[in-house]
Amino acid sequence: MPALTPAVQRLRADHAPALLAFERENRDYFAASVPDRGDEYFARFDERHAALLAEQATGLCHFHVLVDEDGRVLGRVNLVDVADGSAELGYRVARSAAGRGLATAAVREVCALAAEYGLTELRAVTTVDNAGSRAVLARTGFTATGELVLDGRPGIAFVRPL
């Protein structure tokens, strides 16, 4: 199978149809490891997308999508809760693109962008049983800082200076 070479792009209004398709196609896959977004998310997707763009314009968040050469969204990498030079990293990759190093490459690229946004530190959390996410964080320079409870499940907090 050929290597995937999607581009990391800052979220824009015209990403909405491909992003909605990505979320719908992968809903069950994502719900196995993170809380489901719920039916309301899909019913009000356009409204939510516009709100994300407005929030991004304030500088409080930086949203990114991984888009292949056909315009399909294969993943998301977001920086949220920007304050005092720090932000929380979150990411998800389509089932069809998992296990190919895509998340690692995308997180590395967004870490570089985070420095360009003026950030000096990123935080992340994942559940203990999400070995794939823990591996991505380790490969991209994050270190564990402690345990926590994440949606009722044991989790780990991470940090990465930029």
C-alpha cells in the first residue's frame, strides 16, 4: 500500500463537508477509545464548525486537519485552551489511516506550528489503555507527568516543552 502523504492544514470553512464525512465514517471507531460526540454534534455540525472557526480567530484554539490529495480528511490535530504560552493537544486519525505513522508525523508538525503560534508548552492526556496514543506522545517528545481519571477511566497526563 502506498504511503499516505496528507497535508496538515489550518481549519477553514471549506473543510466542513470533508470533516463531517470523517467524523461520521469514524464515529464508532473513535467511540471505542474516547467519549462519543453524541447525536447533537452531528445534527448541528455546521453551527459547531462556524463556532470553532470563530474561536480559532480569537487565538484561544488552533484547529488542524490532515487532508489527502483527494480532499478527504484523514485526521485532526487540535490545540485548545491556549493560555500563558500553553495549550492542550488533541488528535484523532481515521481507522483507514491508523498504524501508518500518520498521527506521529502530524503531531510533530503541529508541535512546530505551536512554536510559531508563540506557545512554549503543550499538554496532552490519554487513557492508560490507549497504547497507540501513548506511543505517539512518547515518539513526539511528550513525557508523562502523572495519573488522572479521564471520563471515568484511568489516564495519564503528559507535557512537552517547545
